[in-house]
Amino acid sequence: MLACDFFHVDCAVTLKRIYVFFVMEVPTRYVHILGTTTNPDGPWTTQQARNLLMDLGDRAEDFGFLIRDRAGQFTTSFDAVFSGVGIGVVKIPPRYPRANCYAVRFVGTIRREATDRLLVINEHQLRAVLNSYMSHYNRRRPHRARQLTPPQPDRPVPRSSCTSVRRQPILGGLINEYEPIAA
């Protein structure tokens, strides 16, 4: 199952709203940031869906359906991209965002942990922040739904019996990662 949505970040200099399009692999909680734009129209969103399917490759067959809202950016051509590889598209009921709870939860998480704590200067800076945060989120951040393991850990997960830890600041100290120190 996949879940997709947009969230926005306001640029402090240009006073423009930048939209971030993402897709989450629900079973693993792995998140793909597909792109950022100030104008998320149907053709742009459709192209991002094609790019995602190319990145997934043969793994696209593992997903049965995609949950999305009823926003105007999700056109019939967007749905056709997923239908073409056998992924059914499920639209949530009108005015019921809880039906896409995984995406909504991720939006709250990224806002609390990163974007609400920064002054975003431009789209380039936002992409750099998102790349750094997504590396943390997908490789290091513990997820309660996964027994405190990251979606794709890049090193062994520390045991709770560890007594010495080292702190690694991420995003200039906005987020901290902790790892055990060999005794």
C-alpha cells in the first residue's frame, strides 16, 4: 500500500508557498520526496508519479493500491500511471483526511521536527533540508509502529542495554541522532 499527499512550506524571502509532493510505502514507513514546486498542477504530478515508478522498478508490483485525496493535482492521467502497473487508486471520502492517516501523520512529523523550525529562504534550501531530513527519517529515526526500528537502517539498531551513547547533530543541531559507543 502507498499513501501520497502534498504539504506546503512558506518561503520567507519570496513570500511564495512551496509544495512538497511525497509518497509513503505504508508497510515500511519509507518516504519518497518526489519533488517541490510552487505550482503543483496535473501534468507535473503525473510526471512525478512516472518518476516514482521508474525508481521503484520491479518493486512496484509489491503495492496493491495507492491512497490519495481528491485534490485537483491528482488527475485521471495521474491515476492511469498507477493503474497501468496494476496499482489501484483509492480516493479518500470528501472532507475526511483521516482516511489518509499515514500521510497526515507524516506531514505533522516533518513539520514538528523540521520545517516549522526553519526560515526557508528558497526552494533550493528547502530541497537540501528535505534531503537531509529524509536520510534521517528513513535510515535512523525510530518508528513506534516498527518496534523502534527505522524503515531502512544503515547500521545495526542499538539494543536498550547499551550504557554509553554518542550524539550526532543533524540539520545544524535541529535534530539529534544517538548511537551506541563500543565499550
